[in-house]
Amino acid sequence: MYYSPRYIDEAHRLTIFHEEHILRSSRCTCFYCGYQFDPQREQDLVWWDEESPKGRTLTCPKCGIDCILGDASGYPITDKRFIRLATEMWFSGYSRISDGLEPDKIKQTCIEVS
Ligand SMILES: [Zn+2]
């Protein structure tokens, strides 16, 4: 299967304001860290763009980046080749997937403000 840059670019647009398709998905992939999860079962989902009339944006339960696609989007979100091409294009080669790292919970650091 060949994925054109245009195809991958169009998929990128569905990583924001995508509440409608995320809620119909049973599988989601984070294109930054590679974490895959079931949005119906995952606890503590964090949504951005609460006020957007276009729909909210889901962030990754692991890394917190807003780069999630669900299987209801119609894109091959579990195809390793697609995932790699998309992460390279969207993050210019700077992602946990590009670095070959496993998904990991980002440490919450407490910044003291005096
Ligand atoms: Zn992630």
C-alpha cells in the first residue's frame, strides 16, 4: 500500500476537533508516542477545545500530545508503515515513535512558583 503525502496530510487534519469520530472508534493511536487504546475504556481522557463548535480534541493519555486518530476516521491507524510515515511527516522526525521509544507516561513535574 502506497500512502501519498497528501493522504497523510489529510489524516493530520483529523487529529483536532475530532470528537465525533473518536467517540465512534474502538481503537485509537497516538501518532507521537505510539500508544494505542480503546477510547471507550480508557480512564481520564483529557479533551481540549471544550468550547469549539467543531468538536473537542482528544489528547494522548500517555504523552499528552494532541495527535490522536481513531479507527472510525477510516485511516489505517494500526498499520505500522502508515504510523511511521505520518509521525515522520507531522513531527519532522522528532517523535517517540521516530526515536523507537515505547509509549510512556510523561512525568508530571511540579514547578514551584514563588
Ligand atoms: Zn502519545
